[in-house]
Amino acid sequence: MTPTTDQFATLRAAAAAATPGPWEHQTSNGWHRVGTTAANRGRVDGDVVANGAASPANMAYIATANPAAVLALLDHIDAQAAELAQAHEARREAQLREQQANEARNRIAVEIRRELNMRLSVAERDAARYRVLRDGMLPNDLCALGESAIMTALEALGDRVCDELGPDAIPTAAEFDAAIDAAMEQNQSPNCG
């Protein structure tokens, strides 16, 4: 049986109201009693706490369970309960910190995944542009390709962008990408100018 808080309070109140100790098991001429020492109480024979037909073992037990011992035991229980409450609170706080750290890691992982997917999408689009340019500019026989053929293809792409933007425009990388994307949508080489 686990004692309740009310039982502890009742026991504490009873111990506080009892004759203060120390108590001792006293015997004389065949009688037994539990009492305080005479010197402790200022009386010749001390205070009688319990007497009667109890066995010597029961009288010794009663003397041992004196108010000071009971109060010390209750104080010890209270201290351990406080330690346990602190440990539970520390554990709860640690669990909360761990949960917050996990949530932060998950948020970061989602952000990283989103960033990587975006970069992958850009890289896939750039790779598709490269293939369109390569296939439109390079003949099947790469050995026959000269530097002038590549320059001619790039100039043709630049001319195509300039046709859309005007003759004095200097195309940006984004405008080149847009021209290549338009050619990809029309399913034709950007070198068709």
C-alpha cells in the first residue's frame, strides 16, 4: 500500500503532538513501559508514553517509532519526493528540448530538400538546353567540327535573341535561356536563324 498525502499529514500532525523524545523501553520489577528519560523531561521518573500488557518487542518498537524518528522519516520522504519531482521536470524539459531540436532538424531537412529539388530542376533544365544547343550546333562527326562552326552557331543564337529584342540589345544569360526554351517548345534547334 502506498501512503497518501493525507496519511503523511496525519502522521506528521500526530508526531508533532506526541510527547517529545527520545523515548525508551523501560523495565523494572517485571513491568514494561515506554517513556521519556527523567533527565530529558525534568521529572524523577520521566513521562510515561505507553504501558500495559504489550510485549517487550512491541514496547521496543513503540519506543523506536518515536516522534523524532517519524518526523525524520517523513522529512526524508518529502526530500525524496522533491528530488523525484525535480528529476521528472528535468526529464520533461529534456524531452521538450529534444522534440524542439527534432522539429528544427525536420524543418531544415524540408528546406534543404526544397532547395535541392529547385536546384535539380534548374540543372535538368540547363542540361536540356545544353542538349538542344549541342544537337543543333554539332554535326554527328565531331572531328569535322571546327571552332568557326561553334562560333557561327552561337552568333546565330545571339542574332535570334537580338531579332526579338532589337539590333542594339546585348542579350543576357536569362534571355539566351528564354530563346533556347522557346526553341525547345517549338521542337526545333535554336540555330535556325
